[in-house]
Amino acid sequence: MTLKTPVDSIAAVNGHFLTAFLLGASAYWLWPSSPEWWGFGLLAVILGIGAFSKTIEALRAMVKIYGREKELARLAASSRAPDPSVLADQSALKDAGMVDD
């Protein structure tokens, strides 16, 4: 039995990383070349903090998925396949006291 990671979990992690990249690239692009543009520097710092936050969020989501996969693998390894049972015939039911004849 193969257990696959849900697509929405994978998309969430990739979305966090994409957002972190876009925020980081924007912060790099907005960094001012002279002190007179200090407002862009402040915005770049805020975007950089957001990029760092999104990266941490993506890593936490990855750890959560890893823990889920590990637990599912442990449960799959410890379980066993159900054994087929035999059908009870009339004499087995009578011997068990389940029918009155």
C-alpha cells in the first residue's frame, strides 16, 4: 500500500517558498542606493522579514508533512492484512447453540 502526500500540502509548501522568494527578491530590488531613499530601505527590511517568516512557515509545514508520513509508515508497518474467515454451515451454527432445530 502506497501512501501519497496530499497535493494541497505540497502546493502549500511550494506556495510558501514562492512567496518567500518573491518577497526576498522585492526586498533586494527595493534596497536603496543612497540614504535619501531611506523609505525604500524600510520597505525592503519589512519585505525581508516577511520573506524570512514565510521561509520558516514553509519549513514548519515540511516538518509537519514529514511527521505525518513517518506516522503513517509506522502504522502501515505494524498493521496486518485481515484473514479470511470460513462461512459457518448449519452444523457449526447448531454446535454453537445459535439455531434451534
